[in-house]
Amino acid sequence: MTFRASGWLAALLSRKILICVFTGFSSGLPFFLLCNLLQAWLKTEGVSLKTIGLLALIQLPYTWKFLWSPLLDRFALSGLGRRRSWMLFTQTGLFFAIGILGNQPVSGMVPPEGWKSLITLATHPVSLLAIVIAFLSATQDIALDAFRREILGENELALGNSVHVNAYRIAGLIPGSLSLILADRMPWSQVFWITALFMLPGLLLTLCAAEPPLSQSRPRTLREAVVLPFIEFIGRRGWKSAALVLSFIFLYKLGDSLCTALATSFYLEMGFSKTDIALVAKHAGLWPAVAGGILGGLWMTRLGINRALWLFGLVQIVSILGFAWFSRSGPRAVIEAEHYLTLAAVIGIEALGVGLGTAAFVAFISRATHPAYTATQFALFSSLAAVPRTFINAAAGGLVEILGWFNFFLLCTLLALPGMLLLPSVAPWNEKKAP
């Protein structure tokens, strides 16, 4: 047991795994800013829940990033190389865009009633800057995912991606906790600039890390960068198997993604303050998710990715029901100690399931890519996983208004089942594959 524990510790502290900490943190910060901090800012400024729900559409770049991912496989923007040059470009842009966002007025962000008012909302300065942040963040993800996949060996994928996912979640502490606490004490404009400063660790990684070695079979032209990744994937899998894999990637996180789409608004409607959310909800969700991610990565070294998808997926589904149970009592007029404990327990259990499931899911996506076309294939797979978060989550506000919170969470549980039903085809329990 001592030898095994020391072996796990040595693996966690290796240079490549530590790099995954930086890639995950840099990737997670802008995403959680759009999901949490932007939502809390607009909610406290009186923007309607329907409008906030529709703003999930600003995450469209995460869904369509595979369209420009071949550019990152083919071209380098500077002497830093294919991966690091794009990382530097996007991280610098994110720093300034995040800081500037908090200086924009929110007046005029009213619920759209027809195409004309929808266009007005889409062209609002807050919406436009949020779209810029989403585009830069999605492009950074393409570069970081490719960078990470190219430095990790096959036997390091499970643990490396698990650490990346955990760092991704830890980054949510900044916009989801620290920034919310600061927002109760200083203007939003200052809060956003302070949040932007946390892009600097990613810039440090970009400037100090070594560029991954170039694959000998990398695309030689832009046409090859666009076409060959798809030809390679279909040729390796076959049409039927490829379609099943893509369907699984789309469906596996569907229920979980929708469940947390309006989490901050849910906590506020239940009677909790922004500081309550920062100190209780965010921490109760973060650390079990981190524990789940780390345990998931370590367990996958023994279970294998396939079996982890089965076991962790079941935990992920059952944990969503806790939110349905918590919502039945409705808003709390007075928040007491027991309410904090109950909220922390519900969020913690759900986060543990999500941490386990995400660790296995990201490892599965990494394993499905070919080293020669990492950026394009990884972007395609992760874009499919982001479709529910973008399109279906945009309807979350309307669904809550129609169904109520309790029935909404039951619906999320049902939507988590189809992905599990595909596991016998895409990740058989007894298939002998390297973890």
C-alpha cells in the first residue's frame, strides 16, 4: 500500500502532470466567468431570468470551435510554435476582454420579444464582449487540449486529463467565489479587472513551457488540416462506430450540463445571498468535484477508462436527484445553519458524481484522437459535448418557468440516461484496452 501510494504521489508531481494544472486553470477561468460571474452580475443588476438564460447562446464558439481548429493544426502565429503561439494570443486577448467587460452598462438588456429585440440584445456591448471572450476561450481550449494531448503518453492520459479537469474546476473559485465576495464590497468594474489578473499563470506557462515535438504526419496544407482528421477518424472507426462514438459524446453529459445551467440563479431564488453562494455553494461544489476528479484519475489506472465510464456515470445520474429533493421546500425566508448544511451536502454529492464522470469522459475523448490531428479532432469531440450546454441550456430559463425547479431537475435526470445506454457499444465493460 505504501509503495502504491508513493507511486501515485510521484505520478501526480511529475512535470507533465504539473503542466496540466496550468492548462486546466487557464481553460476554466473564462468559462466559469461566463457561466457564474456574468450571470450573478446581470441578476443583481435586475436583468430577467429569461434574458440570462438566452445569453447561454454566447457559448456558441465552444460548440463550433472545430470549424477553425484546422488553422491551429496547420499554422503558427509566431516563433513560439503551433501550440504556444495560439496560447499566447488567446490568453492576452482574454486578459483585456475580461477586464473591459465589467465597465459596460447593462441597461437595455431586456427580454427579447421578436427578432428585432433579439438582435438588439445580441448587439448589446455586454453580449458582444461576452461573445469575444467565448471565442478567445474556445480557441485557447483548442490549443491547450492539443498541447496537453501531445505531451502526455498513452499511459498518462487518464491521470493527466483528470488533473486538467480538477484545475479547470479550481479555476471556478475565482469568478465563482472570490469575485462574488469582492462584488459585495467594490464596484463590478474593479472585480472584473481583478478576475482578469488570474489569466497571468497561463501566460507564464506559455512563455516557459517547451513546444511539443511536431508530428511527422502533421498537415502540410490547410486543405489537409481540414479533411484528413475526418478521413482518419472514419477510417479508423468505420461509419457506424464513428456515429455511435459521436452520439455518446453528445449525450453523456447532457443531463448534468442542463442541471447546473442556472445553478447560481437557483441558489439566489432559494434565498441565499451572493456571499452565501461564494462561501458555501461554490466550495461545497468544488472540493468534492476535485476529490472526484483525482480519485477518478487514480481509479482509472486500475479500472480502465471503459469501466470508469459505467461506474462514474451511474453516480453522476443519481446525484442529480439531490437538487430535485432540495427544491421541493421552495425559497427560504430565513436562512439557518441547517439550510447551509443541506445545500452543501446536495451540491457536494452532485459535484462528486460530476467530478468522477468528467474525469472518465475527458480521458475517453483524448483516447479517441489521433496524435497527428489533435487540435481538430479534440475540438470536434469537445464541441459536440458543448452542444447541450449551448443550445439546450439556453432554454433552461423557459423550462424552469414552465415546469418549476423540481420537475426541471427530474427532467435533467431523465436526459442523463441515453448516453449510458450507448456504453455497451462505445465502451464495453469487458473490452481489454489500456487505461
